[in-house]
Amino acid sequence: AQEHREQWGSRTGFLLAAIGSAVGLGNIWRFPYIAYENGGGAFLVPYLVALLTAGIPLLIMEYTIGHRFRGSAPASFRRLSRPTEALGWWQVAISFVIAVYYGAIVAWGLCYAWFSLRQTWGDDPEAFLYEDFLQVAAAPGGITNYVPGVLWPLVGVWVLVLIVMVLGVRRGIEWANRIFIPLLAVLFTILVVQALFLEGAAVGLDALFAPDWSAITDGSVWVAAYGQIFFSLSIGFGIMITYASYLRRRSDLTGSAMVAGFANSSFEILAGIGVFATLGFMAVASGIPVDEVATSGIGLAFVAFPQIISSLPFGAGLFGVLFFVSLVIAGLTSLISIVQVVVSAVQDRLGMRRVPAALLVGGVIAAVSIALFPTDQGIYLLDAADHFINQYGIVLAGLASVIVVAWVVRRLPMLEAHAAKTSVVALTWWWRITLSVITPVVLGFMMYDSLRAELAQNYEDYPTWFLLTAGWGVAGAALVLGILISLIPWKNLPSEAADADGD
Ligand code: PHE
Ligand code: NA
């Protein structure tokens, strides 16, 4: 028997969950460096333009599709137009891949929060990370070794995620975000304040915000801005469709999209301040220019930050715990949202109840994650999958979905009318222009640009066989699987009328 579709308890609950999904590792370890590398203070111009001309319009499109069709990504697309169901499954496959490796990073963060207390990494954090903690093999190859120090924390992360999924949208996801997002805001603010008191903070902030206005005329800076917005708002792979499908009938869609978009960007700027104040301290303390200490991603969080934490004049343990706990919370709330994309799709597709669907899907994702990542190959797999699934999964699926919605099935006017019914801020012709012209052109150019780089040189100089499997293979499989699954006849999808209270 079909359950009633779950619903958020309140608008705040939905907003917190949407913000929790958007605010992730990208805000903390990606934005600061991207801004620094692409014009510093001047980067804010292309960044804001990208937010207004692609980020928020796409967010509104996804919210409206989810709200109008009240289904997981595949179910919603199918109701939009039968053949577009493949887009939904493609997004589900992408989410599956991301969930599998995102969980591993959260587990590392958990370990590092603990390590911070005694600075377990000693005086060579880089060697500690790769040799002692991850026990990475010398090169990509077959898995020969399991690493218990990563395995158990990863099991813990998946147990926690499974509990949230089983509890469901309101009692699980909404509650987790109601606790975690305010907690994250408090912890991260304390961290930033502590960072601002470090000697050298001003040097770091100067390096980040000093505007290089010549960047404005550089095409690659604009590509970086749109790329960051796209990644940071988690658009293009079904999360926002899924979350919006649990909204009540009368919900302000455009207003919610704006609140979530600006909240995410505010958190990015706050993180930029915190990270660069800290890097400024390191630069001044070691007499090396900021230029040489600035970095992003795994190198920033798990090498540079441990180094800095060890040399702090005061409160090192506190600072480390604040940083890594923030990273874990930001990652966990994003992880929950990606897993829900897959759970809700399977639930709709097989007509399953929430609890068995959550256990089945969560169990499979957790099993794959646990089989692959706490191994001597974990970081190579993670690096390749992350790069290729971002470029040829998220960005490509996002591009395909705007082209299909705007030009192939031509549903923007219909979605616009739907959003207008319940939203405070009305959409105008300019929403249609951004989605039908600006977004496809920019994303198309981004695609061309990254393909060119890919073909010119092997990513990270990894061996070709490895990129063909862990990179192209994984991203291609997501697309092919998406199309194949959409071709299987689907008889028990409740008609839209049965599920939606008309409109
Ligand atoms: N938007 C997230 C961030 O900025 C990234 C993310 C990736 C979120 C995957 C959900 C899923 O970090
Ligand atoms: Na983000």
C-alpha cells in the first residue's frame, strides 16, 4: 500500500535542509581558494552575476519541478514529459557515485577532529595523512590492503546516515538540519573570530580581498565563477527537486530559492575570511608568502590546517576541533541530501515504503563506500571519481536538463505559471532568458573548455587505464544506466492527479 507522501514540518525546516545541502565542503575548502585565484575581491563581480543569472534561476527551476510534480527526480521528470525520465535517473546515478565517496571525506574529518586534541599528526602532517592515516599505495592499481583506522569511522558515518534516512523527511532529515545548521553557524563563527585574532590575519585577508580588476575580462575567471555557483548550490543532480517535492502545496518557491542562495553565498564568504585569516597567520609565522601557502581541497583541510593548528600560539585543540567538526557537519548534511535523492527515487519506482527503501538503498550505498574507500586505493578512486563526476556528471546533466526543459519540451512558461501561484516574488521574462539562453551558453562553454583540457593532458597525470575506468567509466556508466533504467516499463507510478491536489 502507498503511504502518503511525506512533508516538511515547516518552511523553516525545508529551508534549513536546503541550506544544509548547499553548505558543504565546497564552501569551506573550495570557495576561498577559487576566489583568491580568480581576482580576489574582483571575483565577487562574476560570482554575483553567476548567482543571479544561473544559480538562483536554476534553483527556482528545480524547486518548481519538484513542487509541481511531487516526486523524486525520475518521477518528476516523467510527469513533466515521459522521455525526460532518463534525466532523473541520470541524476540518481550521479548522486549514488557522489554519496559513496563523500561519506569517506566525512569520516576522515571525524578522525581529524579527534586527532586535533593531541595533534596526532606530529610534525609532518602530509606524511601522516598519506602514509600513517590513509596508507595510500604508491600508484593506482588493485586494492591490496584495508585500513581499519578509516574503516570504523566510515562505518559510523553510514550508521548515522542510515538512522536519519530511516527516520524520514520530517523526523530524520529536518531534525538533523534543525540541530546541525544552527550548530554549524555558531561553531564556525567562533572559529572565524579566533582566526581573526591570529597574528597575520590581516595579511591573509588582504591577499584574499585585494581586487585584481584585470580578472574581470578573463574568460576563465567567469568559467570559474559559474562553476563554483553551480557546484556550491548543489544544482543539477536532483537534490532540490527531491527536497521541494516534500513541500506543502502553498509554498513560496522563489523566495525560498533566494534565501537558500544568499545563505549559501554568505557562508562561503565567511569561510573565505576564516580560511585566509588562518593562512595569513601561517604565512607570517613561517615567513613564506601567502601565495605559497594558499591551497584548497584535501591539501588545505588535511595538510595545511593540521600544520597551522600545531603552530598556534593559543587554543590549538579548540581551533582544530572547531574546524573539523564544522567540516563534518557541513559534509554530513550534504551527504544526507544526496542519499535522499536515491532513496526517494527507489521508493517511487518500486512503490516501497520509506523504511525498507532507506535500508535497502542506504545499505547498498554504504556497502559500496565501505568496500572501496578505506583501502590503499581509496584516495585515488575518490580523486578521479570526484573530478569526472563533477565535470561530466553534474555539469553535463545540468546542461542537458536546461536544454531539455527550455528548448525540447518547452515547459518554462508552464513552470513559471506554477511558481507564480504561490510565490511572493513573481518571475518575469528575465527568468526565462537566463535559463534558455545564458545558462546553456555558459555551461556549454564550460563543457567545451574542460573537455579540451581533459584531452590535452591526463588528469593529475594518472595512467590512462585508470582514468578510463575510475573517471570516464564511472561518469559514462551513470549516463548509460540512467538511460537504461528509464527504458524499463513502469506500471505502478501513481498518476499525477492521484498524488497532487490538482492545480
Ligand atoms: N553544494 C555542496 C558544497 O558546496 C556540494 C555538494 C556536493 C552537496 C554533493 C551535495 C552533494 O560543498
Ligand atoms: Na555550497
